[in-house]
Amino acid sequence: MPRLRSSEWLLLAYFAYVALISAFFISPWRPWVVAVAVAILVLRLARSESWFRDLSPLPLVLIAFREMDWFTPPIRDHHLEQTWIVWDRLLLEHHGLRGMIESAGLLLPLFFELCYLLVYAVGFVAVWALLAHDRRSRLNTFWLIYLGGTLGAYALFPYFPSEPPRIVFAGADLPSVVTVLRRFNLWILGSFSIHSSVFPSAHVSSAFSAAWGLLATLPHRRWIGWAMAMYGLCVAIATVYGRYHYAVDVLAGAALSFIGPVLAYLLAYRKSRGA
């Protein structure tokens, strides 16, 4: 059997986990097909040190995301959303988040919508940063940290069936400033997003996970990791302001982003003990 990287073991474990829990939510045959196909691909790529192997987590994350749409429940009662919205309204109205953002006119609403849009490129940008600084050898560590938080968010979707506030509370609490980027984001979500859950926020978990991954793999360029962390904070604000997520989704996503660093630390500790 080919020697697998730690990030590859994590991918195999995640898809196997989804296949195992699918019997409790949906017809399980499709997740099992995906799990077997991913296993075959990962094992095949593990026979070499090719670029396809290094970059394979990018499309596999997309597959993991799309797979979650199969867990969309046929009926919803929105009891979770009714609880979560209370905290959002305190943040948006009582603490004035919406007013502060819109006080600058189009500028900040446009900026935060751009932050929300660019989150789809976070993985690509992080990989480019590593390769640009000749850190290809550290890609596995980055992927382990990035996948830990990103897949960790996906793994919880089936247990918290929910819809975004802009849908459940249509017409309420929405931004007063509608930019072209907001219309574009809404089009993307309407055309390509999944509908199983918004808790936790994978947008937030992936952005922060990328930041922690860059800090771990580019220690001589720590400003890159901290810049990504600041970007993650902007994504967190954007998701609540734009009514793409509830504040509780954001907090959970941020917390889950630390799964990857913990996994990386435990793995490094185990290796040091073995040595």
C-alpha cells in the first residue's frame, strides 16, 4: 500500500465518516460511491509525488461541499433559526453593526461583499503563497490544518439543518445598501450553493483555517498568515451583515478552525516522541 500523507488520511476519514452517517439521514449508496471513488483516487495519486497529488485537496474539498446537499431535509421547522436570530438582531440593531458599515455609503458594503466573494479562492491563494515561497514540501501540513477546519464544518451540517437568515426571515434585517457584488453573491448562492445547513459557517472556518495553515508553514513570512486572519475576520463580519449566516454560525466556524492546528500539533508531538 502506498504511503499516505496525514492530509490524505484525513480526507479518507472524512468521506468514510459521511458514508457511515448517511444511513441515518438519506439513502446511503451515493456517499459510499463517493467514498470509494475518493479512496481509489487518493491511493492512485499516492504512488507518485506529482503536482496532481499536491493539489488534489482543492477539488476534493469542492466534492465534499457538494455532497452535503444530499443531506438537505425535506421538511424544516426553523426552530434553530428562531433562536439564532435573536442574537443577530442585538448585534445588527442594538450594537449598530449595520449602521456602522453603511455609514460610509457604498464603500464598506462593497468591501464586505467582496470579502465574502473571494472566500472561494482562499485555498488557491494559500497554495500559491506557499509555492511562491518555495514551500512545496510544507503543503501537506497546510492541507492538514486547512482541511481540519473546513471539513470539520461540513461534518456538522447534517445535525443542524438550517437555512440562512435572508431566506427564513425574508425581507427582514437585510442590508439597506445593495451593491452589484451583493447581487452577484446572491446569484452564486442561488445557482451553486447547497441547502442542507448554514451551521457552522464553512466560509469562516476555511478562511481562518487557511490563516493558521499559512502561519504554520510560512513562519518567515508571518505577515501573510496574519493578513489571511484579518481577512477571515472580515469574512465573518460580511456573513452576518449580508444575512448569509447567523452570528452563532460565525462563532462555531471560527472555533472549528482550530481543529487543524491541534491535529498538526498532535502529529508533530507523536513524531517527536517516536524519534
